[in-house]
Amino acid sequence: MKTETCSFSGWKIYPGHGVRLVRLDSKTFLFRTSKDKAYFLQKQKAAKFRWTQVYRRLHKKGISETRTKRKKHVVKKQQRAIQGIDMEKVKMMKRETPEKAKERREENLKQIRERRAKAKATTGKKQTAGGAKSQAQAPKAAPKQRGAGKKR
């Protein structure tokens, strides 16, 4: 026994029941009852009527308990070593308390400041020693020539 579905409500239509409508563009529609046909011809939306399958599907009515939720694929996080730092050091940094982390940061900042001060002191000495000579001895640049090419 072949059953068809209603074009409006989505219900099954058994043999010997229903009405077939053929539009001018030769598209056919099957309706279970005259009620379905009337609402279709009025261009009503099937999703607005509670008794249609479209409405029931949209509002999750009558879904059987057999359908189970799929398991979500859990991504496992993997810790990788950072370039220039050992993995053991990274693990220690993760385990340390906020107070120890603060102390470590302050110590690193102090070392960076000392290095910068040394670098500044050495570059400052080089500039003062060679800076006076370079300004006095520097030759002036000759002015640029414009239009040096031949005229036609």
C-alpha cells in the first residue's frame, strides 16, 4: 500500500483519500483534506498551525525518546615547549603561587634594567669620545645638480 504526504500539513494520505491540485506551471500538490487545500490556496504558512507536521517539527513536539544526543568530541590539550625555555621550567612556572610569580617577574625586570643601564653607559661613552671629532671633521655635502642632461 503506497502512501503519499500532504503538501500542506505533512500528514500521510492513504489510497482513495485526498485531493490533487495541478497548478498552471504543471506542479502538482496533494492535500489530505479540503481544509489543507483551502489554507494552501490562501497562502497561509503551515508552520503557524499547530496540527501540521511542520509546526510539530519546528517546536520539537512528539519527538521519541529513542533519539539520543551525540557524544561531543573532546579535544585533549597538549602542552608544548616554548622555544628557548625547557618544558620543566614551564611546568614549574605553572605550579608556582602568585607571590612567587610576582617575585620572579620583579627579579627579571631588575636584570633587564641593569642590562639596559650598562648598554646605555657604554654607548654614551662612545658617542662623547667620538662625537666631537665627527661633527668637526664631517665634510659638507655638495649641492645636487639639476638638469645636468643635454637639452634637445
